[in-house]
Amino acid sequence: MLQFERFTLENGLKVLVHVDKATPMAAMNILYDVGARDEEQARTGFAHLFEHLMFGGSVSIPEYDEPLQMAGGENNAYTTNDITNYYIQLPLKNLETAFWLESDRMLSLAFSEKSLDVQRKVVSEEFKEHYLNKPYGDAWHQLRKLAYTTHPYQWPTIGKDLKQIEEAHLDEVKAFFFKHYRPKNAVMCVAGNVTVEEVKELSQKWFGSIPAGDHYVRQVAQEPRPEAARTQTVHADVPLDALYKAWHMTGRLTPSYYASDLITEILGSGLSSRLYQRLVKDEQLFSNINCYHTGSLDPGLLVVEGKVREGKTIEAANEAVEKEIARLVAEGVTEQELKKSKNKIEAMIAFEDMSLLSRANNLAFYELMGDAELINKEWGKYSEVTAEYLQEVAKDIFRQGNCNTLFYLKKEANGAMA
């Protein structure tokens, strides 16, 4: 059980305190309730752009990294379709440095055309390197567009189109910041050998005077239940044909999420999984294959992804995957498979809890989802999943009209799926 206490400042900033007396380090995690799903169709990639802009200098601190390094700290950030997360780990004696740094950039960034231009170029290069020039780099752009017609999950965090970031104006960037990066829209977790009173005092000192901002009400168009399977074929300069199959599944807070997670473990997580054993090892149709899900707060995707072995056809590979899916739906899973997958997840949860930074991150995330206490109930929800319930969830996910298939083919194979 992870122990924590919470309080809320007058400006709406939620603060969690996790005491760990066994470490000389402290961690601070600030999670903003903004991700790619909060962007407009014509201006995507802003949440990810801010992941970079937030390190470009704030009102009183020109260089974020320099004072943190002098305090012996390290930091990073990440953006998803749902959230933006910033975290710091540093020696406990220098904890106030983290409060100073994070509060200043929450108060306001040092907006300038120069800073925007620098970070815009950084993001543009990232877009080109990882999504345009890398083999299979645009696969998720294609898959999201295929699977989603309405929900903003239809674009990845990097954005829909490089042009939208290149054309971002300073006034648009400022408006996005003051709409989303406010105390009311944030959760902070401080972890280490601290006291609640100490964290309260520092929180009030550094964050208390920051304007709360307007209350942001998320209005996201929900994806209609798909009733017809969709397919798309892409040709590109890649070494091997690749198969991507995606099915819509429920969101992060639903009971069936836990069964869906166990399904991905049994089907395609690791060398002992069904798909690997049959389609890589036995039938040698794929060089590698995985099954995973997006873990989205809103209804997400369960995905099977694999590279087809040289000399094998994409049609045979696709048929074999569908055969394994049909077998799972018809026969369910064995008690041994279910127990093994649960043991693996239990071990993963325990491993995550070993890291101070991970605990701070997870507590903030669960608080954003509604209640940090949920973190202590996760394993119980996995353990309650029965083989019968898992099969029931599999039947709903893997129904025919819910399947989205992307055939990603190397150019010389144009004739195969024409």
C-alpha cells in the first residue's frame, strides 16, 4: 500500500505528499491535465511542443537546466494523448530548488519569437527524423486516421502534420499555455523524506500566488461504436512488410480495461506468448510480433503489430493472426495462462513501486484520474478477472466490425495487395 496525504491550494493546485524516510533524494512530479486530445484539428502537436517550450526559460529563470544541475538534480518530461508530465529528482536538501523552478514556469513562460522558433525547429527535426524519414515512422499516423473518425485520438502527440507546428504563432502558443498550464489543471506530487507541513509551507510560498486560471471543461467528440471493418494499404521504402491490426477497447477506468490488458499479455507480450510461439517460432510467418494497447483514458486501441518474414505473404500473415484471434474468442484462455499473465503484471506493479520517481508519477496520475487511492486498488482489479470474463471481453473487442487493418508494404511488393 502506497501511503500519501493530500491538500489543495486556494488556486486549485492539488498536492500529494508521499513520505519515504529511507532515501536521501526527493522527487517532484507535476502532471498537467492536457494532451493531444485537447488540441484543435487545425493546430495539432501543441501539447508536445509545450513539452519543449517549458524548458526554454520562464519569467525569472532564463535557463531551466543550469540551476537544477547545480543542485545535483535531473529532470525530464513526456506527453501523451491524455496528459503532459514533468518530473525532477534531486537531493532532499535542495528540494526548494524544484519548487522555485516549477513554480516559475507555471506562473508564465518567457514567451518570445526566438524561443518559439528554436523549439519549433527542434520539434520539426524530431518529426522528420522519427516520423517522416524513419522506416515505418508514419505507421501510427496512418493507423490512428484509419481507426478514429471523430475522436482527437486520430492524431499522435507529435501532431497531424509538420506544417501545423511550423506555422504556429506566438499568440496561439500563449493562449494554449494560459488555458491549460494553470494550477487548476495540475496535480503535484512531492515524495521523499519530507513532512506534510514542510510541503504545505513550500507549496504556499512558491505556488500559492499563481493565478488559478479559468476552469477548463473538456469537450471531446466521442468515437461512435464502429460497425464495419476498415482496411488500408500503404507502400513505402521499408525492409519488410508489416501488419498492424487495431481494435477499439474501453477506457482506462472501466472494469474491462483490466481484462483487455491481460489479453495483450497472453496474446503477444514476450517470447512465451501465443502469437510469438505460433506465428514466429512454429509457422515462421513473422520475424517479430507484439500485442499491446494504448492505455488511453478515453476508449483506446488494442493492437497487434508484426513484421512479416521475407518470402511470406502479408495475406498469409493476416489470416494467421485472425485465426489466433478467433481461437481465443472461441476457446478462451487456460487458468495457467491467466495466472501467468497476472503474476507478470503483479511483478511489474511491484517493480514500479521500487522507484521514488515512479511512485510520485503514478500517484499524480491516479489523482488526475479521480483519486490517488486507486493506485492501491489496481492489483485487486486484475486479480478479480476470471477466464470467463476475459473471454466475454475478448468477444466484444474482436468482433468483425471493430477491426482496423493496415497493410504496410515495401514498395517492390506493390502487386501483392493491389
